Amino acid sequence: MSFTKITPEDLRSRGCTTLPDRPTISAQALKEEFDAPAKEIVAPKFNKLIDDLGESAAASDIGAVPPTGLSGNNVQAVLNSLATASDPTSYWTASTTDITAGTTALATNHLYFVYE
């Protein structure tokens, strides 16, 4: 899995910027051209990102800087390093300001996890 960006080329292919300076299309067609980039480019790529982040392997595709004493260059590797640390609980801190009703918040020196 790899995450894909929205490129300038994606945006050049649709939308009002592709229309002449004095459009001769109907108001409805003009509205559709204004909405086209969001509906045809942004929404599908955003939805794919949400789906990709929901995959069980997503953590290995998200970069991370490990806290002192841990190793790894992605979230999964840092979690694996934490799981094998001699005292994993020493890396966790929780502040009452971080925790709201129904939410558990865990933080490391560089990572912040919220479970709702």
C-alpha cells in the first residue's frame, strides 16, 4: 500500500480553470465545473486514504521518529520496539487534560494515540 497525493496535473484536468474566460455554458454546467475537482479528484483520493489507513498494514506505511530508547522509522516498527522494550510502561504518559469521557489517550515522547 502506498499513499497517493493529489497532483497539480490532477487539478489542471478538471474545474473552472479549464473554461474560457467568458464561459458560454449554462449555470448548471458552470456549477458542475466548479464542483468537479472536489467530487472527481479530491473526494475519491481522500476516501482511498481513509480506506488505506484502515488496513491492518497501514502503520508500517506511516513514518515516525522513535522516542529515546526505542527504534524504528515507521509507526509499526516503533510499536514493535515498544512491545519488546524491557519496561514498555516507562514510555507512556497520560495527562488528565488529554483524556475526555469515553476516550483513552496514551502518549510517548513523539507519538500520541487516542482510542475512542
